[in-house]
Amino acid sequence: MYDKKNFPSALGGAALACMLLSPAARACDDCGDEAADMAEAVPAPAAKKLGLVQVLGQAPSSLPSNIPTTRESITREEIARTVNASDAEDALKYFPSLLVRKRYIGDYNHAILSSRASGTGNSARSAVYADGVLLSNYLGNGVGGLSFPPRWGLVTPEEIERVDVMYGPFSAAYPGNSVGAVVDYQTRMPSRFEAHAKLGYSSQDFELYGRREHYRAWQASAAIGDRAGALSWWLNLSRTDSEGQPLTFANRLLANGTPGSAGTPVSGALLQPNSANQPWFLLGAGTQYQTRQDHLKLKLAYDLDPTLRASYLLGVWRNEARGDSQSWLRDAKGQPVYAGTINIDGIQFSGAQALSGGDFALTREQLQHLMHGLSLKSRTQGEWDWELAASLYDYQRDDKRQNAAANPQPGALSGGAGTLADGSGSGWNSLAAKAVWRPAAAAGRHVIELGLQQDSYLLSYLASQIPGNYLLDGPGALSSQVRGKTRLQSAYAQDAWLIAEDWKAVLGLRAEHWRADQGRTDFSAGSGQDYPARSETDWSPKAALSWQLRPDTLLKLATGRALRMPTVAELYGATSTTNSQYINDPNLRPEKSWTAELTAEQAFFGALQVRLTLFAEDTHDSLYSQTILDPAANRNISRVQNIDHIATRGAEATASMVDALLSGLDLSASLSYADSIIKANSGFVTTPGDTLGKWQPNIPRWRATALAAYRFNAQWSASLAGRFSGRQYRTLNNADVNGFAYMGVSKFASADLRLLWRLDRHWSAAFGIDNLNDYHYWNFHPYPQRSYSAELKFDL
């Protein structure tokens, strides 16, 4: 499915395509803004060489000129033929070793990217960009009371031109958050007038715990753009209206009940094993989202002269989300039970185990986020080129309202006491100055990239009590507040050096100065603490070596160091409650990783591309929530802490073939193995030492993808794809032995089908089935079951 299969060299993709073009063709608009760095003519395709190239043509703007390691890509045309894409993250569905924890269409608060050695709880260990603007949310890491997935909603599938993924922290141009992978979306920018429209519909029959429901999603989008002289512009609008399946389930451990006759006798509870194989009662379903999202994207580009372009980007994303819940419990009159002491077959749950409004919570969210990007970029194709860029991501509005524990349903449906969590004012901004130097004295054997960057993050999250009507009233008395800033200032240099005709090295060094300040945590209206500023300075070397062993064989070795700095939420964001003691740690150490990979790429008969990659990662001071004995308090304290050492070893194999076996049939597949083990850790989950030798959470040993796409003719095409993920754990001590339960993480094997019909040059229609085999699987929450989709598109 990946674009590099279309070229016989292991270099593949747009970079090789532009190398093979004539100088005149390389200067055209269709080939992008820059030309190849090698001035000399490129030999015929049969005599392939390692060259120093710029990533050109369809490749995204933010990737460095010379990719030092493994890269996989997918184009707009391939997405249309092979992916039932309702959200931008769906474009990554069949990439090797990647998984996005998407639970339903429009999942805005849990869709975290997992890579080779980074699980779906580690959102800060990958970097996602769109048109060079950061979408990854480094205000925090993972999910919980605050959730920090990438802001996927600022990109729609219809505007995607191409997606590139670079694995590992091997480029000096990126911060240590790139330790897992760098994902870059390039969106549409027209060269002539064009207009597009799409209508989409999805339907899911969801059956779980003896209950069967039907959920739907509707989507509509429109885009228009043009280029007139020096000015080009693009406007994209879309709306998603989605119903998701229940994601959480109210429960009570059987062991926490006591024999007796107290409480309301209820029926409807379901006794099941939990993720630790302990018997518990499931009492009802919750966190069933109905979400309506609006997206607007405006892009402007103006050529100040033939070698200098100014660009501006505005993105607006709005979301109104309603999270509902329902009790399965019924009293003797058949009425639902939402609160109080209950009695299940002679087992009473009273006191702290009685039902409250928190068991069947109602949430109402209103969000409006803005994204701005501004750049000025030269494209002289001479000895020097440069770029200045700035971006801003702003939580203009971010409200979450929820009923209080003392305000259960049904009364909570119309108001009553509750809470308001307000994240408005949070966000991040970046400034960057970049240069590309092609020394004339080096005779085309060196391309040097230089850069200065600053990324700043501000988290401001205020939770308050609302004694009157939580659905309408403004904030009341403060219940908790988190504030703080982090800033990362970086300088980097990277030299792509053509050592000999068949040898190329990419050598880089990144210097980073990180500072955290203005940190404050208020645990209540009368209890708060300010934290002193702190800073860290460190260096991250990178090195990669490529050898074109034969015209159809390429070997690559890469290594790099990465520092993943603590986020604002990890430093200051924890709070205490009456039921738990969970405190923040403003002295967390950065994660420090050394990663290496050895890759062999081989082409057979031109059409078959095979890659084998061996990879290893050693991470010290990994950041996870765990428990440790606090001698001063003389008790165990749970908090985000540093894990001393996690080691990952693995292998990844991919294969792709165009016109395999018969004309029009394209095949691709991947298989990944990762052994990710906690080697040293002074913390624990329940008892000291219980995490040693255990698997890193959310990293399966085996993953696989397979995709077959067939072009029947110019009008009809079809694809069948499969994904597999093996056993994994959510907890550090691997106590969640039952993955097929709420809060568990299960293996899965699912298949997807897509049929595309191009009625004519303007109209197309598609029908798809995701999870064709209706596999019921979990990642803490249940994933979607078999879902049907249909779409109608118009392109002018």
C-alpha cells in the first residue's frame, strides 16, 4: 500500500522520483518547492546510487531533507482505495507496528498512538504534525482525568494529500518525543481551481453483556480552492455527528460486599470476572458519547517572488459532547436504581460501596480549539535555503460539566449539583528558524541542515463546585487547580554526507535546554502549593549509515539518543481526593532513551519490495504512574514516577508488491515482534519488586497487518485488509491477566473490506465494513464491533 513500492529502488517514494526527473521537470510546480541537492545528472534507473536528496513532490513539509532511517508512506489515492477513513488517524491503520486507540468515530480524548516500544498510554512518546504544525499534545501524557491524545480533529481525511511516518528518534530536527515515531500529514494545496464534497454514514450493531444496541455516525464535508498567479488558497469545512458505544461499566467487587438484608433488592446485575479474574458485579453502562464536531481549515500561500513563499494556516475545531450512562439495576417495581445501598441476592453494598452519582455519571462538554501557522520559506535551490515558522494551538474553550456524587440520576438529567472543569487558556506555541546549506566547495557531497526551535506549553485547568445547576451555572468554589509552564529551546545540526558512490552518512547533534516554571497545584480551596522553577540541559547525538550494496539492495544502520521531558501535567497535575492519595512530583527526571535499528531493503524483480528491520531501545527513567513508599509520610504514595530501566528488542518485516500474480492486484504485509521488559524499578504496584521482569504496558509481542487491493478496471476497485495484535497488559505488574474484560487489554484479529466505484471523473461512491469478522476486543474500553460505512464524493 505504501508509495515506495511504485519504484524499483529501495530508496523509493517521491525523493527517488524527483531524482530521476530532468532538471527542468524538477523545477516545476508538480515536483514541489525545492529541487534535488545533487547538481550532477542522475544515471538511468538501472544503476541506482545513494544520492543527497531533498524530500520533494508529495512528501510533507516538515520532514528533514535526508531521512536517516525507516520511513513508510501512504498517498491520498491509496487512502481512497484501501481505507474506510472516517477520521484522520484512520490513515495509519495498516502501517507497520502502529496502532491508534480509536474507540469510536470522532474519538477526541483517548485516541493515542502506539509504536514499536511505546504503548497506547504514552502519547508524549510520538510526534504528530500537520503541514509542519504540531498536533501532539505535550501538555500531558496519556489519559485519565486529563487526556492528551494528538489533536486529530484538526485534519480531515478528505484534505489529506499524503501521510509519512518516520520511525525512531534518528533525526536531529525533532525533540525527544519522536522516540516512538514521527507522523506528518500533508494536506491539499491546489494548483488550479478545485471543489470537493463528501457525505458519509456509518452504522454499528454493538452487543455486549447480553445487551444489543445500534449506533450511527453521519459526516459531511466540503472544500474549495484555487491558485491565481502568486496566490493560492484552500478552504475546508466538515461536520461529524457520532454516537459511540458504552465505554465504561459501573461495578462492585463481590469481595467488597457483605452478606445481609440491608439495602434495596435489585435485579439486573451481571457477575463476571474482571481483568484480574476477580469476580465482580457489572451494574450498568457509562461514558456513551454523542459528539458533534465541526472543523474549518483555511490555508493561504503567496509567492513574494519566484524563490520566497509566505504561508498562513487557520484551523478551528469545535466539539459538543454528551456522555450518558444507564443503570441495569431494577427494583421490585421494575424501576431503574441509581443510588443508595443495594442488595444483590443477599449481598449488600453499603457505606462507601453504596451507589452514588459518580457510578452513573453524566458529562456535558463544549470545546473550541484554534490552530494558527505562519511560515516564510525560501526555495532558491542554490547554496542556501531557509525557513521561518511560527505556530499556536489555543484551548479557546474547554469546559466539562459533570453531576456530583450526591446528585444521581434521574434528577441529574435536569440539573442539580455538579462540577465544572475548565481548561481554557491552555495550549502551546512554537518558533523555528531552519536553514539548508549545500556547500559549493563540497561538490554536492554534503547537505547540512541547521535549526533553532522553541516550544512552549501552558496548562491551566480549574475544577470548581456548582451547587445549583451544573448544566447551566458558572463556576463556584474551587475544588482543584493545576497551573504550570514548560519551555524547550533547541539547536540542531545535521549533515548528510555522501562518503562514496554507494555510502551515505547522516550525522546529527541536538542540544536542548528545558525549563519548567510557574507550577502550582491547588488540592482544594484552602490547600495549595507553589513549586520552584527548574531546568535541564542535555545533548542528543544521532548517526545513520547507508550502504547501497547492490542496485536492488540497501543496508542502513541508525542510532540516536532521545530525551522525553516531563510534561506540565506530570509535574503538577495530580490531586488528592477522599478515596485516594495521588500527588504530583515536580522533580521528575526526563526519560532518556538510546535507540538503534539495522535495516535491509531488497527489491526482487522490481515489483516486490521487502524490508527487514532489527531494533533495540533502552530507556532509563521512563515515566509511569506507580506506587512507592514515602518514608516521611510513612505510607505508600501513588504518583507518576521514573522507572529505572526498560529494555526493548524486536524485529519488523514488511513486503509489498504491485501487480502481484495478476495485473491490478497489489499486496502488502507487515509482521512485528517486540520484547519489552522492565529490567529495574524501585517502585511497585502492590508490593516491592512486583514489576521486575514484567512486560511494558500496552506493548504486544506480535503485531501484523495484511492488505490486498485489486483494481478491476478504471471504475471499480476493492480491498481486503487484516490486523492482528497479540496479548498485552495494561498494568506494570501484569496483574490484568484477563484481557477480555472491562479495564483489560486483549489480543485481536480483525478484517476490513472496502469497495470503491468511480462513476465518472467527478463522482465516486464507496462501501466498507470494518471488523468484518465481528471480533470483540478491548483496550481498557471495548473497541467497535462490526461497522458498516457508505460514502458519496464529488470532485471537480
